[in-house]
Amino acid sequence: MSPPGETLADMTDPVDPFADIPSGWRAITAAMDSKLAWIAPAAEYTMVRVERGLLRVQVTPTSPEAERLLRDAEARAARTCEMCGGAGRAYMSVVGSVSTLCGDCSWD
């Protein structure tokens, strides 16, 4: 079990696994990380990335409870603007890249 206030990211890697995650999703990943530290203190992040406008997270070892937490964070990110953290949806740019954005942050 981790000490209070310490997150799984703090314990597993000196490099921030969320460094490439957009600022609008930081609250989602911070909450996920904090909960994961208590649910699965031995877990290590094996993947944290943005793929076609969606958050993708994997840890090892995992458990059903940890997987539910990760999938919930991914689902919340899918409806949260990655720039500002407001309500968002998928937008495709003219060059085909996909981002999850709100109306104010979108390219429309």
C-alpha cells in the first residue's frame, strides 16, 4: 500500500507517464492514478497514450477492479475536451487527425 498522497506514477517511474497527455485530461488521469495506487500498488504503467482522440492506458499486473478503473478513465476522456477539460466529442481535422474537443476548442 502506498503512503497517503503518493500516486502510482510517483512510485513506478521517475519519468511522468502522463507527460504527453493533453492538459484537459490531466484531472482524469490524476484521479485514475491516485485510485490505482490504492487498488493495485504493484502495478506499473506499460502504456499511456492518446490514440485517434482517445486515452489508452494499460498497467501490469492488472486485476478486474484495476481494468474497470482504467476503462472508466478512458470513457470519461472520450467525452472530455482534451484542451480545456469541458464536455467534448470527437472532431476530425481536414487532414484526418482525430481529437476530442468542445465546440470552443474545435476547428469548426
